[in-house]
Amino acid sequence: MTEAVSTPAPTDERPLRILTLNMQVGMPTEHYRHYFTGAWRHVLPSKGVRHNLDRIAELLAEYDVVALQEADAGSMRTARLNQVEYLAHRAGFPHWHVAVNRNLAPLAQHAIGLLSRFPLHDTRHHPLPGRFRGRGALEAHVREPGHQPLHLMVAHLALGRLSRERQLSYLADLADPGADTVLMGDFNCEPLELEQHPQLRRIGFSPVHVDPTYPSWSPKRSIDHMLVTPSVTTRAARVLEHRLSDHLPVATEVLLRQQ
């Protein structure tokens, strides 16, 4: 869903600032015990979640494109609040899209989202293959005058390796051969698995970082990623020390190539 708002094209000197975050439905988790003491927030609305959404929005406002995982599109546990829409408005993003991967209405609507300062074109949602339903990917293009198009994909992959392998193959086939591509999200796997995946290697996808992102209070596993095709120039790729969920955000800058 987007609003028709005119935004300036990025200049040659200004890269596109991109961030990805598994936001855990806005729940402020800071220790393993909070998975149990805060479990009720998966069912009932919480003032603490709304406060944490505002903290998340403060971070997102520093970026041009944001990929969100584990958002809720509006259900009982969020008091019908579409969290992607709320964050888009709160952080000042004129263009946004939300896709529901697993609809458990009225209790929950598990979703992924894209927020952008620039128009999102050709937006599509793809249910991903796997042993269990409920995983998905969202894709869109950024097309700014005088620059090569940028293909954006956000996904939240399965916990099981066999399902992930199928899902990564599916995503590799979605990559636009005519555009620079950034694939990002919570992949639930370490960089080595991504580097060894034959379909990703065929496309030339490579991770922009290897640092741990989970759990946010004591990171040990690198499972939140941005992958880019060989033509993409990135800089300042890093994991941010912002404990806004049980995952740390990943950020980078992508330089839009001139045509």
C-alpha cells in the first residue's frame, strides 16, 4: 500500500540507506526469561509494545528503505493496529507495503513489510515453499530517474534446513537479472549456509556482514542478513547495537548506479 507523494531522487553522492529488522511484534525482549514472562503479549495488547514501536520508529526514521519481519498487520494482540502502517507514518515513510504470511485472525496476522522514502514499483507477495505454510517474501523495485533500478526482497525463512534450502532456491529464482538486487530478512541460518547454497552462488548473492545478531542481549548467531548481487556496491554494512526486539538490526548503504 502506498501514498502518491513526490519525493526527491537520491543524488550521486547520497547512497540509499537500508535497514532490516525482525521486530518480534514490537515486544521489548531483553532476556530469555522474557519469552515466558512476556508470552501473553502474543495474545493481548500491551502499552509496553506501543512504547517500543515508537522507539523502533525513531531508528527507522534514519533510513531510506526498511525491511520488517515479525510484524502484525492488525489483530487482537495489537488492538487492531497495523504495525507496518503505524511505523511508516510515525517514521515519516510515504511509501509502504505489508504482506500477511500467516493469518490467524482474529488473534494474530503475522506479516512482513517494506517502508520506503521512494516509490515502490511492481510490489508482489510470494508464499514460500516449505514443510509448513506461513513463510513468505515481499518484493518491489525502486526506480529513480537516471539510475539503474534496485530490486528489493524481504523474507522470513523457516527454522528447518530442508525447508530453508527450498525457500532460498525460490528466492534466487526471483532475482531480477536486469536490476541490482538486495535480499534481506531473518534467514534463521548462518552466513556459511548462504555462501554454500548452489542457487545463491549461481546468482552471485553474497552477505554484507557476518556479525552475530541473535539474541540481541548477548548475540551469538548471525541469522539476520542482507545479500546482494555482484553489481551492487555497498558500504558501512554493520549490525546495530539497538535492542528493540530479540534480534539486532542490520544496516548498510547501497549506491544507486547511474544509467
